[in-house]
Amino acid sequence: MKGSVRFENVTKRFGEVVALKPLSIDIAPGQLVTLLGPSGCGKTTTLRLIAGLESASEGRILIGGEDVTHLSATYRKVSMVFQSYALFPHMTVLENVAYGLTVSRVPRAEAQGRAEHALQTVGLTGFGARLPSELSGGQQQRVAVARAIVLEPEVLLLDEPLSNLDAKLRRHVREEIREIQQRLGLTAVYVTHDQEEAMAVSDRIIVMKNSEIAQEGSPFDLYDRPASAFIADFIGDANLIDVEVLSSDAETQIAYLDRRLTLPLRDVARGPAKMVLRPHHVRLSREAGPDTHPVQVSYAAWLGNSIQYTLDSPMGSIFAIAVPEPSPLRNGDTAHLHFDPADIRLVPA
């Protein structure tokens, strides 16, 4: 049970405003679980409830099997990495990392030794004498992680930890955080609004919308088996096309436009639905075929490793991602769209 986190019907209200509807979650020891969602969905409130920085209006919070619902942040075995790093500018890196131990009255020699070990863990051996201003953004973030793990928490909390970094550095630091978390076997709860970041670091993702859980599961589950149009569009982008489910048994037959299509899906409810067509599943050709749809390129963007197209089609506007080719389509070109029925998923209308 050490390192587990459990919410039992936890609600948070600020006056008349319900910031978090009754929420029940279970996080197993050693897992990295990401709370993902748009601004205002309740993910940061959930993190602050785990940390003890907010108190629950109703329900119970357990950490490591212990009821901590009414326990202050000081007495919870959690550490938090903040979006702003919150390093003391007048202290050296070593002093910053050792600060939590110092205020807990750990003997100076022991605090310094543990701080040096934490810096070694995050790959910053030899940086202890520097000031935070002498470090890069990525190095400062690693100092913040070292300061959190030196306290030997049961749960590590990370609140938008990469939002202040540029895109390339963000990818590098998220890999380092994930490697440290796995190597130390830490339970971690990670908050972000960036779906790519969540998919890259998580064992499990909890997607939140309107102060409650919209869907939870592994990154693959959420991408390949979205439960709603919101999840399909939020996790990885999607073209959502109106269809009618005509029958469903061993296979599913749908109707859209003037066409019928059989999908290798089972047990789909009949009636209106949305067809989920991922941008990279869109295939474009210059020649028409028996299962193609005519399209016109309204926008083309060459991004080096891919080309992004916005297409006008009988199904509506379609977003497509294609591999670069010697003669790519250009704005105003006509083409023909097709896709593999095996790549299609359906969500409720």
C-alpha cells in the first residue's frame, strides 16, 4: 500500500462553485498517473487535494492506506514540483535541494549528503555550488525534482512541470523525469494540459472535463478506444464524421453520405454516431478509385518530417497528416481521399 493514492467520492467546493464533482480514483504504488484536461477541468484542484494544499469538502483521501483527509500538507508524505520551480535565488543549488531537510532539523552533514545524492540522481553532480541563475531552464527543473525527491516522499506531485521550457527541451526533460520516476519506483501524479506530454510519460491517464472524469486508461486505450467525441478529439486529434449505425453483430455496418461501409467492430449501438478518422490514417492520391472521396486542398503546411493538409470534402473539413513526397499537393489542388475501415472507430453522437 505504500505510495498508493485513493480518493473516495471526494468533492471540492469554493462557496457555491463546485470545483470538483464526486471523484473516486485509485493510483497503485509505483505508477505515474497523469491528470489531463483543458484549463478549469479540476486537475490542479485534484493535485492540491492530494498535497494537502486544499481540503476536501466531502469524501476521503488516503495515501499509503492512511486516511489523510484532515491532515495538513506538512504531515503528508508527498513532495511537489511546481510549474515555476520556486528555487531560492540567493541560495546555492545544494542549499536549495537541502532546504526541506534543513527546516525539518535534519543534521547538517546528513542533509548535505542526501542533497548531493539527490543531485547525482538527477544528473547534476558538481553543480551544488552554483546559483539557480547560472543554470539553464532544464537544469533548474532538475534541481526542483532533486529538492522534491530528497525528502523521500511516498508520492511525487508534478504541476505542469515543463510549461516554462521550449519544445525541444521539454521533450528531453520529460524523458529524464520519467526515467528518474521509474528508476526510484516512485508513485507520481502529473498534471498537464498537453496530451502529447501525457501520452509520453504516463502509465495511466485520467482525462478530466467539467470537474469530473471523462475517461481513464492507458495512453493506447484512450487513443485507440475513445469513449466520446471529446476524448477522440482531445487525445491525438480526430476528424469526426456523422454516420448512422445500421447493424452491429460480428461486424458493424454504417451509412454516411450516399455510402455504406462495413467495419470490423462489434457490439456498437444502432443509431446516430460519429466516425473517428485520425489525421495520419487519411490516404491521399491523385487518381480516383472505387472507395475514394474527392477533396480539394484548402491549406498545406510543410513541417519537414510531415505535411499537414486541410481538405474540403463531401464529409466536411478534413485534417490530414502525410509523409513528405517529392511533389506534394498544394493549395487549390484536387485529390482523392481514402482510408482503411480497420482504422475507423465509432463514438456516440
